[in-house]
Amino acid sequence: MSDHNAAGNDEGVTDSDGFDPFAAFQARRRIYLTALAMQRHEHDVMNRIAAHAVRLKKSLLELLSAWLLAQTVPSADTAEAERLSGCTMDEWFALQAEYDTVQPIARQRPEDAVAAEAKYQQAAPFGIVTAWFASESERPRLNDLQAAAQAQRLSASTAQAALNANNTQRRLFGRRFLRGCLAHVQALGTTY
């Protein structure tokens, strides 16, 4: 190392294998500084994206409040807002009322189906085989329990299907509403 400093040699000192530790240090430092600059740039970009998202959310909320006001307070713009969004508050209230009706039923029906199945399994632990070997007076009760369990399973699946259909309709309504908001923003000539 002292030969390098005394001679003023800028080529660096190499060991017997041709490895220059000073050049390796400089390369690692360049890599580190480049990675640090990239991190700073990514941080700035993420901050700009977040700020842009906040501006877009604010615009959407402003449009939503204007649309809700147009729906609750009759005005000349109500028809225009409904035309642009393709959505009416009556549709939303109907979907929400259906959800409020179907959701508790869809939650309760599986529990009822499990209870009915448990009653049937208690009376007929081996299912239909139990009914084959049951007495003539016991068979109608087992058949009734089996029919009740099947009816409860069907009822539970029907209620879940109704809830899934309602959720799908509400998602589609939301998409139509957001497309309408975008159309409204574009109609105003606002670009982001």
C-alpha cells in the first residue's frame, strides 16, 4: 500500500491474483450511490402517485356528493346525472333493501341446514341404510327428517345464490356509477 502512495501510481495496487481492492471499493460505492438515487426517485414517484390518487378521490367524492344531492333534491340536472351515470337512487335503494333482506336469511339458513342434518344423522346414523332396517312405524319419521334436511340444504344454497346475485348486481351498479362519473368528468372537459 505504501508503494502505491509513494509512487503516486493511480492504477492501484493489485495482489498476486490481479485483484484491485481500491477499484472494487469504488465499484461498490458507485453501485450503492446508484441504488440510493433509484430509491429516492422511486420514493418521489410514489409520493406523486399518492398525491394524484388523493386528487382523483377528492374529485370522485365531489361528483358523488353532487350526484347524491341531485338525487335527493329534485333539480333540472337530475335527469342529466342519471343519463350520464346510468344509475338512479331508486335502483340503489332497491338493491340495498334486497341485500338487507337476503343477507340475514343467507346467514341463518346454513345454520338451519346443519341443525336439520344433525337431527337426521342422530335418528339415522347410517343414512338410508338405517331406514331400510327401521320398523314400518319409524320409516315415515326418518323420511320426514331426511326430506327436511334436504329442504334446508336447498334453502341454504338458494339463499346464498340470491345473496351472490345481489352482490354481483351491487358491484355492477358501482361500476356503472364510476363509469358515469368518469363520463361526467370527461363531459366537463376535466382531464387527469
